[in-house]
Amino acid sequence: MDKKEAMLEKEFEIASLIAGYRTGILTEEEKACLQEWIDSSLSAKLLFEKLDNPENFRELCSMAQKYDRSRAWSKIEKSIRRERNLKIQKYIGYAASVVLPLAVCYFLLRNSAEECCSLSSHQTVCNDRIQPGTTKAILTLGDGTVVDIEKEKSFEVLEEGGAKIRKDSACLNYQNETKIIPEQKVIYNRIDIPRGGEYTLKLSDGSRVHLNAMSSLRYPVNFTEDKRMVELQGEAYFEVVKAGKPFIVKAGDVEVKVLGTEFNVCCYADEDIIGTTLVKGCVNITTPRVGPLVLTPSQQANFSRETKDVQVKTVDVSEYTAWKEGYFRFKDWRLEDIMNYLSRWYDMHVFYANPKVKDLRFGCSISRYGSVEPILQLLEDTRKVRVEIKGNTIVFR
């Protein structure tokens, strides 16, 4: 192996370590190897920070989806084995800025299943493309006016309740134009996120709400003097600012009360569990039978609609907040639960020709901004299921 070939091989070795770091599957020895590379130079440190940034990584994964990864990998191998006489110094020079970022995406999509299955060389599960969701939402104003936010490039509305509403890029902003209003004059808006959608909302107090697909939030355009209350159906990540009065999320039979913190709430009507996962700060959970129950960071409270019981456990919060950062992370999830989650984002249907596979468990970490095929390929490569795509329906056998 010549020096140039060794350099290229080293780049891909580092790429696989970074991919493993992002998916949480590195051994202690591998973590040490990665840290040694990070500490080796300032450029390595800056490159790692760029790849570890969710926004940058989301863009890179989106770029990687456009490539036929198996063909690209074949070309790289051929370059190493058969074209040593070509001048590849320029290609090597691009490794840190181009090859490595794309390689990370490649390795992540190739090795992210927790069973560590490899993407096989056989033909992809289908030729159809089920595309990911986009930013879209429907806004209902206090007077009943309905606004399709996706179709409005920009707009500005002054609500009766004294708040200015402005669409700014992919975020809906509420800005106070009057002082806090009495409770009897509160005007409510509602934002609905359809299947295959997501949206971010900035409330009049400055708190941000990131809404996942098939979610709905009812909220006042201006908050009252004593509390800030919103009502959620679906899933949302809250970044609540401190304002001297409680912020309350009503999700079915569960109330989450905070002053200033970050947390995720999942409350879909077709699911038994209402889950609250705390990232920062402190929250109080109240249910018909229990409360207030205090959560600390990395704790999750799961309320069962059926039994009315609450279970609290310590979790890896990234598993439940990954959607906000642009990727899916499933750790030992039932296949049916994984597909229920994916079907909302990809606006697709799922059919189980073999119902027994519903309870099989899988794990993976992968971008949510690419087509669904890489995820289905990972599932099929475990040899536990066979997957077919028929139009907009996924069939498991």
C-alpha cells in the first residue's frame, strides 16, 4: 500500500468512527482512537465539530441521499486498486473537505443498525420513492380564518388579541403588541401539522415549540397574567423561556408544568402512552391519579391512558428528541412502533402480510430527510423481514 492509498484509507477509517460516534455504538477503544484524531490538529477538531453539528449533518445526509452509494464505493475501491498511476493527489486533497463528510453519511447509512448489519449488494427493495416530510402547517386564527402557511411565502397579521403574527422563513412568530390581557379576553389560535409535515412556532413570550407530523397545538396569542397554557395533540419539543409564571402543557390527561426548561411531549391519540421526556431544567407532571410528580433531566414519565398509571425511568434523551435534530434514532423498538412513527413523517401506509413481525425489535440511527428506502434496506438486511413497496404502501412479509 503506497502513502496516498494509506491516506485515503485513513480518511474512511475516521469516517466510520465518526459515524459510530453519532449512532452511539463505539467501544471505549474506538472512542479513544477518535479522540486521538480530534486532538491531532486544529483542522481535525474543526471538521469534527462541523460534522457533529445537527444542522450541518442534516445537509450532508441530504446530499448523500442523491448518490448511488454502492456505485460510488465501487469507484473508490477501483481507484485504490487499479488506478494507482493516476494523479490522485488532488482527490486526496479534497478528502477532508468533501470525501470525509460524504463518507460519514455513507458509513452512517451503511452501519447504523444496532445489529451492525451491512448494506447488502443486492438490488434495493424497490424503485419507487417515498419522500420525507417538509415544513408545512395550517393556521386557524381567532375569527376562524384558515391560513395554509406552506402556500404563503410571507405574511403578517395583527390578531384581535393584540399580537402580531409574522411568518419568518420556516417559523411562525408571535410578537406582543399590547400589555398582558385579562383572562376573559384571551384569543386562541391553533396550528395543525399534517402527515408528512413539521413546523416551528415562536409564542408571544419567546418560547419555541417544534411540532412533529400529525400534531396540533392550541395556544393564546397573548398569555394571561398568571399562567401560560397550551394544549397539545401529537408530538412537540418545547424550549420554554423563564417569565415568572408557569408554562403549562395540557396533553390529554397529563399536565406538564414548568417555569423555564426544555422537554419533549408525545401524545398521539392512537397511542396508549403519553410520554414526557425532560432535557433541561425541571418539570412537574400531574395526572388524574398522580401529581405533582417531579422530573429531573434525562427522566421520562409515561402515562397509560388505559391503566391511568405513570412510570418514570431514566432514558437516553437523544432517542426521543432526535427528530428535532433531523434524524431518527430507534433503540430496540418494536417494528410496529417504528413504522407507526415513520408513517406519519413519510405519509405512507403499512401492511403486515405476516402479523408476527410486528413484535420484532430493531435499532438504527439515520437521517429523516432522505427517502425511506435506506431505512427499509436496513430492516431487510437483518434477514428478519422481507419488504415490498407498492405505491404508497409498505408491505412486510
